[in-house]
Amino acid sequence: MGATRGTAGADERPSLQMLMRRSWDRPTDRDWNEVLGALPLFAGLSRRQLRGIAKLAKIVDYAPAEVIVQAGERGDSFYLMLDGRARVLGRSRLLRPGDFFGEMALIDGGPRSATITATSPVRVMKLPRRAFLKALKADPQIGLAIMETLAERVRRLERAVSA
Ligand code: CMP
């Protein structure tokens, strides 16, 4: 599921990948600012707002074939792909750096709608529900970007059903 927005495009992705090559054992405020600032979804947030998100975010690594999100489970986090590739099982969707997932269970409180597995070494930023809602309130554009993605997904599914 894509998360491009504003001036974001394929040309921004290599810089995010370059940023991710550093060690994330002890991220500094500067590390967080650079990475969050490079994410298209957060392009409209101020440095202060990004700092607030960074305080609640975690960097998590997954090995190839590892399950990141399991269908049917309760969800309390939102994920942003920072490095690697992941697959939405049964939906033939490949997720790349800059893409997000896990928003549905946070929006409607329902169970995870699909399983997502790493297809390479993956690094994600995991945001707890509280930080996700905080970011949504801080920048209405984030909600709009998420709605665009949901609308695109409905159209895609409708096309698949009527094909
Ligand atoms: P959530 O239901 O919280 O957890 C599984 C995630 O998979 C879901 O949020 C979306 O982010 C993603 N997802 C579910 N269905 C699709 C789809 N058809 N296309 C792309 N991504 C999807």
C-alpha cells in the first residue's frame, strides 16, 4: 500500500535508504529528525511535532519470512517501512520504504485484516496507536494521505471482483 504524497516520489527513496544504513542501536534526536523528515507521510509536520513522534516510535528489524503483522490479531501499532521489502499475503502487494501499513485496525478497532511478512531483511518504524493519533491530529494531510490509500484499495478490490 503506497504512501506517496506532496513532492514525494521515487527520487526521495534512496535518501531514506541511505539514512537507514546507520546503526539504530542508540538513535539521536538528529537521526530521528532526518528519518522522519524523509518520510513522505510526515512531510507536513514541524520539527517539534516530529520530535514528539520520535519519542514514542521504535525501530524494529525483521528477518526474511518473518511475520510482521498477523491477520486476525488485535492491532495497536502503525508501521512505516524504512528498509527492505514486505508482502501483504493474498493481496499481491509489495511494500517498500516509505509505504505504511497497519492503519486499518487502528482506525476501526477491528482485527488485523491481512498478514504481512518480510521478503528481505526489513526495518520498520513502529508507532503505537497514541503516536499515530497524535500525528493525525497534528497534520490533516496525514489523514488525507491515508484516505487516498484506502480509496485506491477499494477501487482495486472492486476491479478484481468485477473482472
Ligand atoms: P491492518 O488491518 O491493521 O493490518 C493488516 C494491514 O494490511 C492493513 O491494516 C493494511 O495496512 C494492509 N492491507 C490490508 N488489505 C490490503 C490491500 N488490499 N492492499 C494493501 N494493503 C492492505
